[in-house]
Amino acid sequence: MANTHQKTSSSVAANSSVITNCPTISDLTIQNWLDTLEEADVLEREETYSYSDMPPNSVPVESEIGISSQVTWLNSPGFRQQTLRENSMKLLYDDDPIPEWVQSHINKINSYPTSISGYYRDDKWTLKPEENRELISHVMKTGFQERSLPPIMAEPENTLHNPQPDLLYGYSSWDSLPKVKGKNYIQFAPTTLNTIIFPYLAMEFKGHLGSIYQAENHAFVEGRICLDTTWPCLGDQDFIIVIAASPNTCRIWGMWRTVEKETPDHEEAPVYYMKCITSFDPQFFDMAKELRNYIFRIQRWAREDRFPRIVKGIEEWEAKGRPPHRFTPVGR
């Protein structure tokens, strides 16, 4: 079922008698009337779209708004209807079923305490003194290595761009996995800085005038790249989180991959899924605290659940002689 296209606007006081020397609303348009108020707040509007809600031919005209064609396409319904589909990425609705193993990760995240005070990013997301404070690391506004990117498609608009996540969390490439003499794990560091491996949380932020729809599309591409780093050690079952946020909307998406079996119509190939698992309205203090706690719970899951599975997978991969995985990106 398609999500409802919602619009919320800042309320305007109904009693105009408190404004002195001001035309009545009937004399001017509401916008012109607001322009006469020196202290008035800017009229704000939040819009939330799903691809089935967007009207046809709604792509912004590049010459009118002065943005790149890439950003224009990210704001277009065609990005979800066409580009994601051509890259085997599927957007799920709230009532669409998900695999049990995916639900188990969501349940694990939700199982951590709902109120954790005193332990946040400054504490490296730790709860115990003996925990490795250098395990979790992050980068900001950093692009990905070309070797980590999905393939170039025949049609330019179907090629996934190289994004620069506003914030990307992973494990320290220097302090997480045990050192193996003469070997390194740089192939699992997808960003240009090589400082994190196996990223699991990509975040995109927009201001009041930004598009949450565009932020989500950016995050989906980032999530796809993150998922592609773990083929050798986690096989066809990996789960990560992407977040798209604005001052009054924060949507948290789960992303995972499976491998569709070969059929007469297509060969065996990976498929990537995105589903919104929760959302918050951070303009309200209580919900902002809930969001902060939820991100902490994601970090606990990444430390206590995902990382041990990666370590076990790496050990098995090493024992087999580091074989390449057929679905690992070949780069551009």
C-alpha cells in the first residue's frame, strides 16, 4: 500500500488584530501578508513521498533551480522506479513480509534498554571499561573507492553515483581485526580514507529546505555499497542500517541482501532490499532523546552481534585461502 503524501505547515495566528499597521488577509495573499511581519517565522513545510505518490514529469528543471543533473535525478520518481530496479534494489512497504533472519536483527536492536544515559558517541559507544574503545570509528563526507562501486550500466541514469555519506560508521581498519603477519584487510575498507572497514550505518542529513526523499535515495546507494563489502565473510546474509534525517523527520531503514536462485528468465544474482523500520520527529525533545537512544542501540548491535559474526567469517575465509567471492564488486 502506498504511503500517504503528507504536508504539514507552520500555523499562523488566526487573530490578525494583534498586528498593527498591517493589511488584512483579504487584501493580500497569505504569503504577501507574511512578508509584512518582520518577526514572523518562515512558513515551513515538510513533505514525505513514496515513489508511487510522486506525480509524473515532476523532475525539477535544472536551469530553473541551478542543481546538477545527478541531484535532479535523485529527486525524481524515476530514480526509484527505474534506477533502483535496474540495480536489483527493491523498496518494501510496511506490510511487506521480511525474512526471519532479518527480523531477528531488528529484534536484537530493539532488545537493548530504551533509556541509556551517559554513554554516547564521546564514549565510543561503550558500556564497559574493558570494551575496545577503538573498535567503532566513523568518517564524514568521504566518497567510496571506485573498486567498491556497483558496475556502470548501459544507460547513464541507471548507474549508481558515488555518494559521500554525511556520516558513515564502521569498524576501525587498524584496531578491530587481529593483525595477520604479511596480510591486511584493506579490501574491506570501501571509502577513500581507508580508515573504516565493514561499514554498517550510513547517515544523510538535510536542512529545513532539503528533500528527505533525496536523502533517502543517497542513503540507499550508500547502503548498497556497504552491503557489498561483506560477501566473502557473511555470504548472502548481511543486514545494515541507513538513516535519512531532517530537523523534523528521521527515517531509519534496514537494508539487506539475498541471492535469487537461477530461473529460466535470469541467472542467479543478488537482490538488495530496503524497508523503513522506525521513524522519529526530532523537533520534539522526548523524541529526540528516543532517537539518540535508538542510535546507541544500533551501535550496541554492531559491537555485540554483527562484529563477532564478521570475525568468525573472516577466520573461515582465511582458512580457505582468501578466495574471491563472485558477487564482490569488480569496480569501475
